[in-house]
Amino acid sequence: MAAIELRGLTKVYPGGVKALDALDLAIPDGEFFALLGPSGCGKTTLLRTIAGLETASGGSVVIGERDVTALQPGARDVAMVFQDYALFPHMDVTDNIAYPLRIKKVAKAARHEKAAEVGARLGLDHLMDRRPGQLSGGQQQRVALARVMATQAQAYLFDEPLSNLDARLRLEARTFLKKLQRELGVTTVFVTHDQAEALAMADRMAVMESGHIRQIGTPAEVFQRPANTFVASFIGSTPMNLLDGVARGDTLEVAGCKVAVPVSAEGRVPDGTAIVYGVRPEYMTYSAEPADGAFGGKVAIVENLGASHLVTLDVGDVIVQAVVPEGSEPLVGDDGYALPRRDRALVYRDG
Ligand code: ADP
Ligand code: MG
């Protein structure tokens, strides 16, 4: 097991696409690190460059004490799980799991023993003789994980390993994979485009955009204090309200309403500054009665979130959303007021 450190890592593909732009990243030994970002931002390239499947155009990859930048994939001692599992259709589960050991010339009895041990750990013991075509998607995914775990690498690299599972299996697999990683303590880089998955699983996470890391932190830090409007709009199961405004003395004028300067921005927004005001719908207090510092408007949409509702208010020519607890949701057309929490609202200057 080992820490992973990337220094100024750059990847330019033939044709000129700069998929990684001088990335710096340090992942401590044993951490479950999630890499989150929209399609095309460079996540797969980053994993493949760590694994040695792509050659870096600049910078270095250090795994443990070793600079592996110039080493072949086989010499890097990392194991990667791909999005499509890449199982061998003509091999049974045992041989699929044992395949990397066969490549390492481990004797048949020893590799079958290892496959049985890892398979049992992943609840595959009754399926060891089946071929991939005779397994469900969730079972195939576990075989792919087992194959990686049988190799005892210094680090695991997962490229959206849950994205082919249906919603319920995916939630189960999350919990399971997280627990397993804890038990094994192997440094893991987990790529996903699903913010909920990253928040749920990661010890720490990075949010990427077009070859750059826009923020690194714990899920709580990234959720509560997104560093910029890109991260703010990418994280959260309901999108953050991001509204243009301007500082007016000791208040902010946002969407035609006067709201208080958030605690985190006190003393930082001189009069007249153009800002973007950010507050999550979860951090609004909704009321049918006017309140000082609240956004007031007409209820345009009420969406059921299960134990709560997402209320969309038309406020002037923008919309403001608030999560409202079950039982107190308004009706479309009502007048409504959403009071942001001063300790949770944010002010951006990068809008
Ligand atoms: P992600 O995994 O976040 O969706 P990728 O790492 O696959 O992103 O791609 C990052 C960028 O690099 C994209 O613009 C993509 O089109 C480009 N790219 C990926 N692989 C290649 C390749 N083999 N040759 C040229 N461009 C590539
Ligand atoms: Mg990808």
C-alpha cells in the first residue's frame, strides 16, 4: 500500500487535446479518494496516466517512494477496474479472478486458492464455475472487483465501476465497496461523474473541470464550501441557487431582494461589488409570511423529493429554490418567502 503523488502532471493527446493541465495531487496511503467531474474533463486520462496506460506529456507520478513516470504499467504495482469490467467471456469466475496471477506466473493451485478466498469475501463462492454471461450485472461487477483485489496492488484505480448497475444495486455496491476498502486499507482512486456517489464514498475528493482540479477537500467541505461557482453548481442533489447581485452598504441586493451578507463573506464585499450569491435549497427557511432578508415570489413548481419538497419561486425574472419539509409545502400560485441561512450562504466573485 502506498501514497500517490502527482506533480505537474500533463497529458496532451496527439491532435492537441490537453486532457490534463499541470495537475498536482497528493493522496495519502490508505485513503479512499474520489475524482469527480463532468464527462470529458479528464478523469479516465488521469487514472490511465497513473496506471501507465498513457504516457505523461509532462510532470511525474510517484507511488510510495518510487517515481514510476517512466515505468511500464506492469511495473507500477497498481490495479485498475474499468467501467465495462472487461471480463473474459470464455473463462469461468475462478479463472477470471485468477487471470492477473496467471500473468504473474503464480502456480495453478495457488491462484485458484486465492481466487476462492477473494471470491468468498465478495459473496461469489456459489458462482465460481459460471461464465460472465451467466451472471447479473452486479455479480459481474463483483468479479471485476475480485480480479483486482486478487492482485494485492499498492493502489486500486476504479473508473466508474458502478455506472453500469441499476439504481438499487448501485447503492448496495457503494456501501459494500466502501466497507471493503476500509478493511483492506488499500489506497483507492475512484472516478465518478455522480456527485452523490463521490460524497457518499470518499474520504476526500477532487472536482475536475477541463483538465484542472477546481477543488480538493472532504465531502463536507466541498458540499458546504464549494470553492467556486463551477463546483457549487456541480455538487448537491438539488442545484445550488446561484444569483447575480451587488453589494449595497451592509446588505446585498440579489434578485430585487435585500438579503444579509453571509457570515463567510463579512467584511469582504465592498459597496458596489458585483457578486454571485450562492445558497443551497436545503439551507433556506420557507414561509408563507414575508420576512426580512427573504426572497419573496410566487410558487411556480412544487416537486416531491420523498420526505421533503423542492419549491421553485419566481422572484422577479429569476428562480429561487427551497427545500420544504413534508407537510408544510405550498401550492402552485401561492405567495412564498425563502429566507437563506446566513451561516450557510456564500458569496462568489468568479461568476
Ligand atoms: P472523462 O473520463 O472525464 O470523461 P477523458 O479522460 O476520457 O474524460 O477525456 C478527456 C479529454 O481527452 C476529452 O476531451 C477526450 O475527448 C480526450 N481524449 C480522451 N482519450 C483520447 C485519445 N485517446 N485521443 C485523443 N483525445 C482523447
Ligand atoms: Mg471516463
